[in-house]
Amino acid sequence: MSDAATLIPLDNVDPALVEALLDRAFGPERHTRTAYKLREGLDWLPALSFAAIDGDERLVGTIQCWPVALTDPAGRTHPLIMVGPVAVLPEAQGGGYGQMLMSASLSALDPRAPLPQVMIGDPEYYDRFWQFSAEHTGGWTLPGPWEPHRLLARAANPAVLPCEGMLGPWPR
């Protein structure tokens, strides 16, 4: 990663550029993934979503966070923040942009009342740097196929996470 890399709020970037980057990072079939079903109809959270710009003023990465909820068996909703997608251009991967974006997003959480965070991702990578784990998500379900070991959560106090429930968009 270039020393000249900077982060800017994602809402300062043309949405067409963000979509093009996401297509390059994940392919156009990305819209069929379960993570997209979880976020369907939602707007991402501007205060937690960023773009990485390299020294050539080129968009090389983005992170978006979303308001989701876990609905427990009693019908109570528990708000969560879904982290991702974390996207980096293929030719810029391995350059530290993803780590920079993740750290910025998680640092922007309100420390007075941080909502638990959830993501679908590589457990070894996200646990090593940010303590995301599948330890508390074993009884959770999603609206589509997923690999249970990749459904990760992070919370200041994991005891607040329900043991069972359906993950989905935050009710409007």
C-alpha cells in the first residue's frame, strides 16, 4: 500500500464507481449471495462506510456497513451492524487496503454503546485482527445458503448475543 493512501467517507464517492469496484472484486453474480439478501432494501450506514484512494487518486477499496437484526425465537429483534462487503481491486489486494478499511470502520463505532457486529467472512483472518468469531453464531440462521463457520460476530459483551435467531434486515 502506498504511503499516500487515504480514506474518505464512502458517500463522497460516485455510486457507479463503487458498483464497478464491487463487480471487479466479487463478480457481477455477487447480488445472488446470501449477504445481499440480508441487506436487501437497506441503505448502508454512512458513518461506518469508507473508500480507500491510492496515491494516484484511484478508488482501490470500499467497506460498507448495514443495519441488520437477529430475530430471536420469541420474536424480539436485536440490532446488529453487518460489516461488509470489504472490497479491494484484485490488483491491489494484499496491499493493506482491506485492513485499513476494516480498522477505520470498527474504530468509528460509538464506544459508549457499540452494537454487536456480524459478517460473513474468513474466520482466521477476521479473528486474528478484529476478534470476529463463529463461537456465538451456531444457532443463527440466514435467508439463504451459508457456511456456518463463516458467519462471524464480534461484541464487547458476547453475552448480549442471542443463542438462536434469524438474521435479516433491520425492521423499518
